[in-house]
Amino acid sequence: MFYGIGRTLADVLGVDRLRVLPHPSSVSYACARLGWALHDTDVVSLVGRPLAVLAAALHDGRHVLLLSAGGDTPAEVAGLLRRLGYGPSRMTVLEQLGGDDERRLEGTADDWPHPAGDPLNVIALECRRAPGALRLPLTPGLPDEAFEHDGQLTKRHVRAATLAALAPAPGELLWDVGGGSGSIGIEWMRAHTSCRAVTVERDAVRAGRIARNADVLGVPALRVVTGAAPGALAGLPVPDAVFIGGGLTAPGLLAACWEALPAGGRLVANTVTLESEALLTEWYRRHGGDLTRLAVAHAVPVGGFTGWRQAMPVTQWAVVKA
């Protein structure tokens, strides 16, 4: 019942038709060998999943156990850790746990010395971030430099406020319409491992960029739909929340997003133009919610002194559908 076939059999056959004989898991064995507290250890399965899912679990000082996909996985993990700035992390590979041929291999990701070994292995990580590597917190509002972008990016402070208004919860689905760099959908999915998101972006180059950002930031399951809304929204699963970050004035877009939401669903729309602001004001008059002006200024050099440079103000409409 732990990343095994038990859950699938229970879903297909019904739990009343199963007799489950519990046994210590590989994670329990690994924690026993390492002296780690099971309740304080993160577990990531790489079996049948992209290696990129590991990125979301990397935090300095944390213990992570990886359920390996095979004998080549340790070297692949070491390579990913180096690329993400976690090369100093300590790696321990535990092969054939509980068996007669149990073996332990150790090293760091920076200098992982071991060739491919037994395919039945668990990888233990003691996460260490390299000096100068970007720190990615759990709170909304990742640093802007965490994203590859061409300027189409919901900036950090506005993004944090937007995610607070969207209020992600476990298992919920977001439509991120006008994805740009994918930052809203990516941070929505980073809020919880069961959060899901679909990003709709009409520009194919940006859509590819969104997919790369999702991989680097540990949410490769982000679904990227290339196409113009509202047409590209047809056939998508019913969302729990919708964010509109671009294209508000496209005919029928706001209405289509509103109609797709069930009762209790949330809609958040951001804009910097007067035309879109007028549209949001009209919808606010009809449906209520919160209409907010977000203004951010950054300190910049002014000759030999320092002054404020105002970013374009963002008008945000956030509403729960009755």
C-alpha cells in the first residue's frame, strides 16, 4: 500500500476482496539503517515518474529518500543535484535492503564515484545547497530569477498576492490562462504534491519555456496547452480555480472562464491596462468579490542617492462564484 500495486487493486477490485499482508517497507528499512526518523524524512518515488519531481523536495538540511527506478538512477540523481546547485549533498545508496546481498554505497553528488549497481535500491539524500545556489522557499513568491522568461512574468510580489487570492488546497485543479512563463501554475503545484494545473499559452515558444520551468522547479506534471483562449479551453477538466494573467479583452474569454467554474470556485484576474480594468470593474459590479490595486516600488540609484522606481500598478479582481 506504499507506492505499490495494493492501491490499484483496491480501486479496481474493491478493498473487501483483498487480503493485505503488511511488511516493512524499503523506507522503514532505510531509516533503520541510517538512524533517521521516519516521520521527519521526505519520500519521493522515481519509479515511473520523471526525475524532475525530485527538484521540489530539495531544501538545505532535509533528509530525502528516493525510491529508485533502477541501477542507473543514482548517477542520474547526482547529475540533477549538480545542475540544481545541490552538488554538496551526501548520497547513500542502499541496495537489496533486508536481503543477503545488501550493500551500501556513499559519496556526494559532486563526485559520485560509483558505476551502475543493483537495480533494487533506495537512495538517501542529505541535502546541502552549494554556496551561491538559488534558495527556493515554500512560501508563494519565488525569486523572479528562478524562472526563465522573456519579460512575460507575474513579478514576485504580485505573484505572492495572486497565489494568496487563488488559495490552493490539496487535490485542486487550476487553469492558468495566458501562462507567459508559467509562474502561477508552477507555484500553485508546488503548494502541495497533489495540486494540479493546466497552463494555456498561445505562443509556442513561451509554451516550451513553461515546460522547462516546470521541470527545473520540480513540477513536470504541469499540463501545457498551446493555443489561444477561449478556444483552447474546450475539453479541459473542470477547474477549482482560474487565473487569467493575459488576454482579458479577448472576446468571450472571461465569460468562458466564469462558466467553467463550479459554485465555490475561485477566479482571479490581473491586468495593467485601462481597457481590461474597465472590464474587471464591470464584472466586479455584477458579481462582487474584491477589486484591488497592487502597487510596488523598488529602491534604485538616483545619481549618488537612492530613490523609488514605481512598477506599473496591477488591478486584481478576485471572486468566489456563488
